[in-house]
Amino acid sequence: MDKNQQQVLNSGLSYNVFEHPFAKMSKEERKVAIDEIQKNSLKNYSMALKGLIAIFEKYNVITILSHLSDYALTGGLGDNKSKSIGQAEVEICQALILHIDFDTLKSKRPTYEVFQEIIDLLKKLLESNILKNNNSTLLEKSEKDIHIEHFRNFVISHTQSVRNWGTFKQVNQISLELYSHFDSKLLESNGFTISQASIFFNYLILEIEKKATDKLLAFRKIKNVSTTEEMIYLYHDFIGSEDDEPKKILKWIQNNNIEDKEYIFMEIIYAHYIDIKLPYHFIFNYKEIAKKLNMKEEIIIAIVNEFSYTLSGLNDKNIEYFFLENPIWTKPMIVVDKEEFFCSNLMTFFSFILKSFDSLIEKIDPIKLSQVKAEYLEDKIEKIVKNRFSQAKIYKSFKWDKFENDLVMVIDTYIIIFEAKSGKITDSALRGSPSRLKKKVKELLVEPNIQSKRLKDKLEYLIDNPSKKDILRDKLELNEYTKILRVSVTFEYFAFSQMGITLLDKTGWIPKDFVPCPTMNIASFETVFDIFDNPIEIINYLEMREELELKIKYQGDELDLISYYIDSHLILDGIDTSMRLILTGQAEKIDNYYSVKDYGHFVEKPKTTIDNFFKNIILQLEERKPFGWMNMSSIFYRLTPLIEEEFFQAIETMHRELIDMGNEGNYLNKMVFTPFDSEYAFCYVVYNYETYNKRFNFIDDAVQNALSVDNIKYCLVVGKNLDVTEHYYSFIAIVTEE
């Protein structure tokens, strides 16, 4: 297959096919290539590390951190340009700076060329660090060990670079709801509470964002004025300079014959701001914060001391550990002196807030922490589910035979089994320890899956054997149309939730008869239940997610999958299932929606693509609520947006022909759609009062046509009397092959 070949799915979405770079190489050629990559990576790693340390020892490190953080992490509201570095690079930069001996630090102002060199070296450092430990001996290992190593490398790469495990609001809310249980004990032992720490860090981030936005708006205005003199006066008015300062700068510009307006803006005005003013975006005074937050100063000092290092504070640490266990993940602030501290990479605190608060509470009451986390996760899931399915029957701690499931929801013909796992992801697992990874895969992926599958198997047995008496039959309202879905929810975010289970099936870590179900962390679970307007979409999404796990190898987090669902309903008709589908980066519109919403601004929620014709039928079903209405509604989402459009056009043609011809002539009165890789078919039949007595003949003919296709087990048939205009359908049913 040609490299970068574009293909189009039946859903109408296109994707690019990239051939593996080693695909046409012999084993010996692969060995040579891998060893060459490792050799170059080791060289690049050493060169980048030495280059960065040399720069940090020569230039003002506070200015460097300020500029890199401003460029990579803040930028202000409305600045959506793509950044070449992100949070992970800034974290490494800060750790390396804190590793340097304080006495060797200098205060020279870095130029733009220096900043660009730092950015290039940071990118090279992180890229080479991932590749420098790979070598050709991997090719001599067994297939099982090769797949374990692939998964291990994925986790290591994920730990090094991936940060966000939820929206900013979710991170705040979940951490506060959980850890505030320990406020009184933490106040006694550490001098502050979780609630106070949350207020403190949220104040800092609001201040930094406000300063960043003010700067962005001011510099847009400064850059757009027509003359150099206006730029200089406007800039100095923004920073509050003395009255004669603009005149001095203008005179200096004139004396040096500088006329290039762009040069003046970047090299004089903006460079001055970065050097003199930008660091104060991130420098805070203990007394001022205490006053603004109405807290005692000793509380502020206690919080800063817990979550900070001094310059040279990492001097005794091994740089190799910074990539997978960076100390600043739990201590992102830098103490400047007795009155002030510096914090430019504040999102690090929120990214690792669970790790930070866990480490605090584990020193006080580790047993209670484990109990609280388990109870919190189950309660949170129940609250989220009840909020969107208020009419459902919900059973918490559902006991049957000698087993128990965390939560079971019954609504219409659906039963959804939810399993909660609050276990902690250990640092050694995140660093790629095979034994720890295997343990966590078993604990967080396999065990809850087995628990939910056990109940599903029992329920399906009862459905297939209707004469078998069991208390579960009546309690869960089992019938031949019951559909059973499963979802596993973890407390923490783990790399395997970004991967289809097919990427683990050759490691030997999962049972051979393992049947996967969607696994997501609590923040992603909450997003699934929030982003979709219609609860039917939640049901269908979970249904399609479960089917996706069995169909294809994929890579992408839950938000990537949600975004793909919005565009395509997660229908992958026509894709080569032997390939790995890379969905990473698809979530931009979901991320943007919640980011803007978290700022307090109105933003239109992303909508699932579905034709109004089908949407109106679903709304009528929801209003009438016939038996099986949720299953019927869900089947409509099995039509891709492209098929919906084609189907609707054909239906309109049928409507016109029947109206125009009446009972005369040869016209089409039914449409049948039978996708080749689905169990579900869709039929649409039209009639009027003149052909009313033949309507069931028309319907039966369409259904038999659909069910004659080998892969079709269920047929959703919709009948419409065109002489009745006040309803969107006149007849609707799900028919099975039996």
C-alpha cells in the first residue's frame, strides 16, 4: 500500500494510510536501522542535555521559564495557535534548571535566538530520550515479549508526554470532593487543608490567565497602530512607565537609525516586556495572597513549602529520572526568597493533583484514603447515571448468587452493568515496570471486566432459556429483546484506556476468552454523560464503543472517540481492520468546548451529526415510549451521516412518487439497507389510505428481504402513511430472524 494513501469510509470520513517504515525490511535490515536510531538518539540526547545546561548556566533562568511557560502554556484567551512545545517540555526545563548549582547561575538576558535554541533542544531531548533505550536485541525476543515491550514503550511515552486526565473543572471538582474529607487531619499535620490549597492554586491560575489575556490584548493593539511613536507611547502606558521614558526610547531609536516597525515591536518593545515585566506574571507575594484570599500568611507559607523547591533544590537528583518521575510534578513552585515565590507551570499541579494529594493523605491515613476513594467512585458513577437517566431503575452494590456488581441500570430493554475500580496507578507502573504493569492491567482492566461479563453471561443464559426460573428474571425485567452493555470506570487515568484491547492480546496478560468492554476514567465517563444532548446517544455510544473494542486496533483517548462518534457514529464500514487506527488529536473540538466553557463563556456544544428526518422519528419515539423505544432509537444511529443523507433523498423520492401516482403506475414504496458488517438492517415502507390494507404485505416483504442477508439478525422497520401528516411514523418495530 502506498505511503500516505487517502481512503474514504462508507461514513463519508476520510483517513490516511501510512505504511510502517520497517514493513519491507528484512530482519537484518531492521536490526541495523534500530541500532542506528539508538546510536543517533544517544548522541542527540547527550548533545541536547549539554546544550540546555550550558544555556541555563549563562542566562537568567527565571526569564527563560517565564517566556517558555507564557509561550507554551498560557498565551491568553483566544490564542489558539499551535505550539511546538508543551507542558512536558516546560516541566523538564524547570527540573534541569533546579538541578544546576545556584552559584553558577547568571542573569544575562536571553535573546530570541536563545529562546528558539532552547525550544529546539527541548524537543530533541524528549524525542531522543524515548528512542535511546531501544535496541535490536528486541527482535530476538519471543512474540509475547515483543508485544510486552511495545506496550511498555507506549506507557513510558504516555507518562513522559500526556498530561490532561479531565477538564479543568472536573480536575478541580473531583479532587476537592474526594480529598476534602481529610481537611481537619491535614490542617493538624501540615498547617493547611485541601480546600485551602485548592482555593490557593485556583487563585494563582486565574491571576496568571488574567495577566496573559491582558498582555495579549494590549500587544495586539500596540502592534496594529500606524506609527512607531504611537507604539512606544501605547506600550509604556500599558506597563506604567515614567512620563519621560517613551521620549528616551524614541530618541535612542532615532539616534540608531532604526526604521523597521516590525523590528521595533519585536526586538525593542516585546523583548523589553519579556525581560522586565513577564517574570512578574508568575512571581507572587505571600502577604498579598494572604490578604486577597483572607487567609493567614502562615497557611500560604505552609502550602508553598509543601509544593515547592528552592533553586538548586534538585541538585542531588538523577536527571535520567526527570522524564518518568519528575519531582516538580508534585512541587511545581520555586521559592524566590522569604517574601515571594515563582510559579509559571501551574497546570502541572492540576495534572498531577491526584498524585500530590495522595502522597499527602497516605502519610496521615492510608487505610481510610483507600476506603474513601472506593466509596467516592461508586457514588460518583451513580450520581452521573441518575442525572441523565432519572427514570431508570438503578441498583447499587447489586448482589446475585454469591457475586456482586457495583451498579446496574435497567431502562426500557437495556441493562447496563457498571464496574468501578479505584486502585492507584503506581509510579513503577507508569515508568513501565513489566511486573507492575501486568498487575495493574489485571486489577484495573481484566478483573472488573470479568465481573461484569459474569453477570452478562448469566442474564443471557436466562434470556435464551425463558422457562428457567430465577429471581434475576423479574428483578431486571428480562425479555427476548433485552440488550446488555458493560462499562468499567477507573478513578485514575491509565495508558491502556487509550488503546484497543487488541494491542494487549498477545502479551499473555489477559485471558484467552477475554471479551473487552469500554474502560475509561471517571472524568471521561462524566464527559460521555454530559456531552450528548439526547440520552439515546449515550446508550448508542456505549453500545458502539463495546463493539469497537472487538473490531479494530485503535489508539486514542475517550475524547478522541467521542469526537469521532459525533462525526461518524463510530461506524467504520470499509476500514481495513488489520491496521491500527490512530485517532489521537481528534478531540480538538471537545477540548475547545470545555476550555471555553470553563472560562465562563457561552459556546455551542458539539452536536452529533444526524439528519432531521431521523431525529424527528426519535423524538416521537421518546414522546410515545413504546416497548423497545430506546433500542429502536439507537438503531437509527447505526446509519452513518452519509447513508442517512442518501436514504433521506431516496425516501423523499418515494414520497413524491406515491403522492403523484396514487395507486397507479409502478413506483418504489420501500427502502432496505443491509450493511455488510452489522447485525442490524433498516427498512422504510410508505403507503396511503388507498393501499392501507396492503401495508403489512409491504412491510413483511421488506423485512424478509433484509433478514435474508446472512449477517442480518435484527431489522428495524418503519412504516409511514403519507396521508397522515401529523406524525413522523405510523408503524415501527424491531423484527428478529426468528
